[in-house]
Amino acid sequence: MTTLYVRDVPAEVAQRLKERAAAEGKSLSAYVVAELGRIASRPTNAEMVQRLRDLDRGEGPTSGDIVQALAQSRR
């Protein structure tokens, strides 16, 4: 395990984190570790873009189908 030290945390932020940790019955350290894990597990914007590019779009409407459907819905 790695130890992280976070400096210059505003007092208001620290207080909110303490309150949220207490509300979940966790220590501040356990709460922050869980939140950091949640943040780290989210894909980056670049990863999301790549996932979208990798999707198979062979099935489904074409751009022309979508434009036509929009045009018809506006009539």
C-alpha cells in the first residue's frame, strides 16, 4: 500500500469529508480511500472516446435515416 499526503485541503472540504465519512460509519481515511478508488476506476475521457469509436455500428440507422426522421418529426 502507498501512503498519500494531501496538503492545502481547505477547511470546508475537510469538514465535509469528515461529515460524509461519519454518516457512512467510516473513518476519514477509509472514506477518502474508497472515494479515490471510485474516481480511479472511472474511465478517462480519452478511454470513453476510444470505447465509442470501437463500437460496432453496422446495425442501426444511418445518418441519413436520422436526418430524415428528424425532418419528419418537425413537420
